[in-house]
Amino acid sequence: MSILTSLTIIAIALLIIVFMYFMPGVFALFYHYCHGKYSKTKTKRLANAFILGVFTISLCLLLLILSSTFIFNTYFKKAATNYFVWATTGLLLALAVSTIFFYFRQGDGTELFISRKTADRYLTHIKTIKDTSDAFCLGIVSIIPELLFTLPLYIIVCYEITRINNLYPAGIFLLVPCIITPTIPLVILQTRFKCGQNLANIQRSRVHNKLFTRIVMSISYLVLAVLIISLRG
Amino acid sequence: MKQNFDENIIRKQLVIDAKGLDIPSGAAELFINKVLQAVKAAIQSKTTLTNHDLKRIITKELQKYNSDFAYIYKNRDKII
């Protein structure tokens, strides 16, 4: 039962990460500009470098949080764990409300909560990408603005992985889907571009699904909060 | 915001967008020339041209030839 609960919590957390809009938005713009400037081979190489960057930063982030969680569990034990559960639940409830009201800006596009100056800087960076190292770095930095919404999820995932003691070391292999998850929307986008769709089609579908995404993310945060407080509190 | 019109910058940007949207280069060249002609005509009738005006004129002109092209030009800064 405990393993099943942990797996459910991990699955919901990963579902929310898949629904995030910033990184796929950056990738779609990036692919559009690369396709407009370079050959198909170079575009493919740059896109792969971008995805590799996202994969690398996800791996580093998860390993860092996992090791921190191990230390936390070892030294602070039960008392601090209760505080952790309450704090996480509060944070998740706050994020559920924030997703509805602040994740997207008002308007007909998919402008996100990040400042317009930051968005402009990303756009400038995307336009000036020339080689794979640039694309790799863009992949790395594109995870940062959304950490406000994803960092608690990564922490929850690592906390649940450390709880699955009887699966150790098999529990560590749960890290693999967690690392791959942020790259899934990017691979889907790359496939859509390769299948002949363009940025206009993709952006129209993103705008069309904006409300749905907002509701699903908010409900998922709420469900996660309820699960954690009722089963771990 | 007051905008200094630079034909080359706009042309370069439109060429990249057109190639990104897989519009054939000949057709793209034709669209872009028409758009720039419309912008020049608009400039002659106005004393100042804002960023917003420029975007509106280009989008309106592009809409006549290719809706995807116009959509991307209009919404580029609304994606992230």
C-alpha cells in the first residue's frame, strides 16, 4: 500500500511537470528560429543539444535533491518530517491557487508569469544561437524560471523515492522516469515539427489548451496536497 | 515607443520566419516585398511610426498572403 501511494504521488508530480508551458515554449521558438536559419541536419543537432541540456540539468537537480533528502531523513527523522509534510502541503495549496490566477498572464497568447524583461532576454538568446554549446546552455537555463512551480514537485518525488526503502536499490531506478519526464514535451514538439507542423499550428494548439492546462495543473496540485497530508501527515 | 524603420532588419526577420514556416523562398520573397512596400507607403503618410503601428501594418499585410506567417509575426512575443 505504501509503495502504491508513493508511486501515485510520484506519478501526479510528474504529470504536473509534463504540463508546464515555459520550456516547451522556449523549445518551440528555438526550433522555429533554427529551422529558419540553418539546415535540417544542424537544426536536428541543435535541438538534440537543447534536449540533452534539459536532461542533464534534471539529472543534476534530482541527484542534488535526493542526496539532501537522504541527509534530512537520516539526521532529522520523524519530528522534522511532520513539519516538512505540513509545509509541503501549504506550498502545494498555494501553487494550486497560483496556477489558476498567476501562471498565465491575461491576454490571447500564452504569456507566462515570468517578467517581460526575462522573456525578452530568452527571446534574444534564442535568436542568437549558433552552435550546440549555446543550445545546450539554453536547455539548462530554460528550467530555471519554472522552478517556482516545479521545485516542490522534485522535492516530493525525491522524498517519496527515499521512503521506498524495501525497494532499495530498485527505488533509485524510479529516478529514470523522473529525469526523462521534463524532456517528454520537447520530444513530442520535435516530432510535431518533423511531421510538418509549424510554430503557428503549435502555438494555436497551446492557446487552445491553455484553460485545460490551468485546470488540470491546479487540480493535480490539490490532489497531491490532499494525498500528502492524509497519507503522510 | 518611437521606432526607427530599418528595412533590412525587418526583411531578415521575415525571411527567417518564412523559412521556419516552410514557405517556398520565391513566394516568401514576393510577400516580403509587398509587405515592405506597404510599410513604406504607411511611413510616407505619417510623421511618426510606433513599434505597435509597424507591427499592425506588417501583420495586416501578411494576413492577405499567409495566415500562419501573420500569426507568428503578431504573436512571437506572446509565446513565453
